[in-house]
Amino acid sequence: MPTLNPPALTPRPRLPSWLRTPLPSSDTYGHTRALLDALRLHTVCESAKCPNHWECWSRGTATFMIAGDRCTRACGFCAVTTAKPLPLDADEPLRVAEATRRMRLRHVVITAVARDDLADGGADHFRRSIEAVRALNPHTVIEVLVPDFLDKDEAIDAVLAAQPHIFNHNLETVRRLTPAVRSRATYDRSLSVLRKVKARCGDTLHTKSGLMLGLGEADEEVLEALADLRGVGCDLLTLGQYLQPTIHHLPVAEFISPERFQRYAERARQLGFVHVASGPLVRSSYHADEFHPPSVA
């Protein structure tokens, strides 16, 4: 089993210089905050305490988190609240579509909490959200960042039926650390989800995944994970620094230098990833619009 220190006993260390960013002064941040409040939408930017949400909101971008803000899992790295979820909001897909329209998004990311309380894990809610966004924003690239749906074929197929452009499911960490880092999820199940999607869709859809670094993984373990992702046909990759949200979460074992992130990126490109975002502040949907699927006009 992984040997990570008890998170409640580990204070957060001081950030290195490359992880310190100034707060933005743009009015766009306030406008985005007001819009999300008015439409009663959740974002992973806030719920997961993403360090980039000031920058992203100032750019007028956000990652919408559907199916509520209560997760049925308790992953050691994640700041999203673990609690009994509320019923799905049937109007939420339409509000996500309206927010996408008002923000004039070229690329929208839709994610969700894990909903293991639902038979389909919330897959049909994803389908309805994709369809609503496309109906109101026909030229917007739609990326979904989904939980593993317990690897249920019918749930995966429900999301694919709506034809998102990018299907993202994060591996999160290396094989050895997965039991300590992720709640209920398994390394091989995540690979299976990505394998099934690529087998069903081929080159008509791009698959994407990401890892957090700095939890105690070794170089060879990171390279093994990259090879495993390419082995299931994963096209797009994100690598970022894990940051401890609170003292009750897993501690940071190491701050990875920008130079190491660059070396990992070079190796990933050699393995055949179509697009790689690798750096201390990179997150799953950070600057997601920098990759534009060739099939989208």
C-alpha cells in the first residue's frame, strides 16, 4: 500500500516562486461571477479550489460542474464536498447552455461530481447537457470531463450518444498511489473507460486524461502511466502540480520544477500524444481551448 502521511497532520508548505501568481484586475472576473450566480451554476473552479480560477474567469472561461456540488466519493486530493447528493436539477443543462452563449465560449468544459447514487452515474444528465449546449451554441467545442461511471457500458454509451468533441477522464496519479489518492476508483478501470471510448469512436473523437504530480511518484512511474494512456489510445494529456487544498487533504510530497514538467512533456510527445499541456499550474481544463479539434470548423 502507498505510504502517504496522514493529511490532517501535515500543514501546507510554502509555495515555490513558480506557483505564485498575481490576482487579476480585469472586470471580466466580476462579470463571470455574477453570471454564474444569476444562472445558479456550480464550477469546478470554485468547488475544487482551483488555483487558476482567477485567471480563467478573467479570460471569460469556466468549467461547469453539473449534477450538484456534493460528491459520493472522498478522494484524498479533492476539495469538493463529500455528502449525500441532492436530486438532479432538470433545468441545469439549459442554464449551462445559456451561460455558454452569454460568455461566447468557443470551447466549453462540462464536468460533474461522482454520482454513485444514480444507476447511470449521471451519464444521461451529461447527455442532456451536451445536447442543450450544442443546440444553443452549434459552433462551440464541447469537452466533457467525466467520472468513471463504474465502467458501465450503458453509461459510457449515453455520453457518447451526444457526440462531444473531447472525452476526458483523468487517471489522476500513478498505479502505486491510486488506492491512497482516489476513492473507489481504480487505475485499470480508468484505463478501461478510455479504451472503450476510443474503441467505439476511433478518430472521430479525441480522448484526454491527466495526472497530478508531486504526490510521491517516481519518474519511472510517471513514464509508465504515460505509456499506459497511449496504450489505450489516449490523444490529449495534461500534467500539473498537486496542491493540498486544506490540511485535511493529502500532503504535497514534492514541488515539481518547470524543467521536469517540460521533460515529461517531451517524452509524452515522443509517445504520440497529439496535444500536451504540462506545467505546475496546468489543470484538466486549464486553457483547454488551446487545442481545437481539426474536425471542428
